[in-house]
Amino acid sequence: MVEALRGLGYSPATAIADIIDNSIAAGASEIDVAFVWNGTQSSISITDNGSGMDEPMLDSAMRLGERSPLEVRGKNDLGRFGLGLKTASFSQARRLTVASKRKGLISVLRWDLDVLRDDPAGNWSLLEGPAPGSEHLLTQLDPMDHGTVVLWEKMDRIVPPGSSDGDFLAAIDRIERHLAMIFHRFIEGRRLTIRINGTPVRPWDPFLRGRTDTWCSGAESFRAGKHEITIEGFVLPHRDRLPPKIYEEAAGPDGWTAQQGFYVYRNERLLVAGHWLGLGQGRSWTKEEPFRLARIRLDIPNSADEDWKIDVRKSTARPPLEVRGRLSLFAEDVRQRARRVFAFRGRSERGPGAAPVAPAWNATQLAGGLRYRVDRNHPAVAAVLDSAGPLRDDVVAMLRVIEETVPVQQIWLDTAEARETPRTGFQGVPPDEVKSVMQTVFSNLVNRKGLTEEQARRQLAATEPFDSWTSYVETLTLSSREADS
């Protein structure tokens, strides 16, 4: 049975997070995760300064399913099934040793799956004390008044034969990113410090709440059955508005597209990190590029576990039928806001009374489907057509060729594979080149269209892509040579 339980689907990161849940439930404020590389003899220990356990308490904690999931839990309890310590540990290691100190006394018990496997009588032998040679891995408790150490050895899943220290370091990096995400609210609130090999884990905020350009709906609470649910929507800033380092960090452990959706918290512990929860209008939403900036925080109490179908690994949640409609409507609004930010590269909303931005491209629904056309009234395009003379038909033909060969499929593939939108709007173009193009269009508006310089500047400020360069637009003026001509 224990060998079968190893296949529940934990990753090293989710398994360690499950152990930390127990530490938090025990009142711990400091948790140290120590990774020791020694080939196949490598080990991981998780030490907390929680209340600790005496011998009877430890004996109970080491037994599978020592508590029924139907029991009423404390409102801050992060457990549920009485399995986490054992199943999370067995999923990664064949030897689990737990040492706990309470009222000055240390108790040590261990499971060794190889001992269970090789016992001809099939006994469940819960062993006392550390394995010979492993005593030094439990000395963290010696100077402490109380606390617990969970020690993993024989880590066949984390350090399979042929693993290198590089593989081990890569696993540590993944675990650190995961813990920074799962427990970020505890760390941000200074209620918990997690250290990995002595270095504190920095919290990862999925919602960039510290930035003024992050859109936030504000928290909204409602009751679902006997439980109060809180929901809050966020639309993160477009890449163009984020410094490269912040953009990279905000992508999260799995990248921008993968991290969109609901973030479900249970007692402030993150259960689901970016998922649309099977919701949608008509069909279930999938993770798509236009909605990559949409993230929604959803808080549920631990008393709602059964209604939300929380699994043993605490990594999935399914909304009950009675709230699905409300959540879908809320999420649809956030998704559409995110789509607009994504499509218009995070441009600020224009003030009341401001002229709408004149686009360079128009999307038109024709009988044969959606078509993209260059706007012939765009100042830069209109200027060329007006002055083309006998070449006008050639220019129009060139525009039609461009319109009929927009590389839609290639753009989509490049966007999906590179996980970023192609550069437009003069992004990354040298300022002198931007100013040169602007000056040409500006001069045409004044000299050929008869606009005043002020009128020309206003029109450019409301025209793609110059509307994103208003500081340059304000400096435009005709040179004396252009004025004389």
C-alpha cells in the first residue's frame, strides 16, 4: 500500500510544501530547509521551531490517516487527510525520520520502506531512533527549546542513479520558486521565515500589487452555502511598462501564459497557482496569450474543502456548482480587461473628450471571414496616396499585396513559442529614427493638408503608433526651409 501511495503525483516542491503546512499548523515562525549533496546518499531536512511533539503525539503523527478528514479542524489548520507527512515524504524518499522536541525531551521515529519490503512477516515496523550514521543530520534540535525535524534519506525520486550535483541544484531552484509562491502571503506578512541552506526565501507576489499600473478590482465577498468566499481581480501591466528584471520575475515559475487564471488560497496558503477551474462561457476557457495578464485571487476557508474537492496533495480545487456562474461572470470581465491591455500594449486610457486613436490597421468582417486592411485615412498612408499622382494605382496595389500576405500564422507561432508579442509601435527603435518618421508625417500634414502646426501635433498624438510618443510629438515643428517651401 505504501509503495502504491508513492504514485500520488507529488513533485519535490509540492511534497516539501506539504511538510511546511504541518510546521505552520504547529505554530512555527521559522523553517529551515537543508539540502545536503552526497550522491545517492544525499538528504533533505525540514526543521521548524513549532510546538513539537512528545512520544505519543509523534507516534500518532507517523501513522497513516491518524485523523479523519471529516473531523472539524481549527480555522488555521492547513491539513485535512492525516496523510501529508507520510505520503509527501514517501513520494520522494524511501526513509523518513522525524525527530521532535517538546518540554526538553526529544523523540525520534522512522519509517524505512526497504525494511517493510524485506520483512518476511509483513509487519509494519515503525522504528525508533535515527538510522545508524544519520545522527548528525538531526542535531538542529539540540539548541532549540522545541521544534521538529523531518529528514528524508534514500531519495530515489529526487536523486535517481546517474544524478549530478547540477541536477540537485536545479531541483533546489525549482523548490525555492515554488515555496516563494505557495507561502508568499505568510512571508509578506512577516509571520513566517523560510530559509533554504541558510538563505531566506523571498516571497513571489503573483499580482504585482506594489505597482500603480496594476489594475485591481477590489476585494468582493459573498457566501457560498455556509462558507464566505472572497475574490479579487488583477490585470498586470504590459511588458512595455515593466523593467526587464521585474517582467522576468512576474512571469512566475511556469511563465506568463501558464500563470494566468485563478489563484485559489485556503487559509492564505496557495493551492492552485493559475488555472481557469473549468469555467467559461459556453466552453471551458483555456490558457491563451491574449489573457496572460489576467490573475484572480480567490480565498476559501478550510471548512469548504469538501465543497471545493480539495485533493490530498492540496494542488487542485473545483468550484461548487452554485458559484460557477458568478465566478465566470467575474472572470470574464477581468479577462477582457487583460485582453485590451495585451492588445494595446498597456497604453493608458485616454481622458474624457479626447479624440479616439486613429488606427493604422482595421479588422473587417467580410463574407469570407475576418480581414485586416491598412486604413487609407491614416495620415502617413493618406499623404502618400494624395501625392502619388500616376503612381497611385501602384501604391494601392502594393497595399493590397501587404494586406493579403499578413503572416498571421507565423505571428501566432512566434508569439506562442517565444511567449512574447512581436515588437511594434517603434519599440526598441533608436529615437532619431522615430523622430525622422514623425517629422515626415508632420510636414505632410502641414504642407499638403493645410493643417496648422498645432492641429498637426494634435492629430499625430491621436494616431497610431505616434500616440505612444506624445513627448516627441510635442517637440515637432517645421524647419525654416520646410516653412519656406
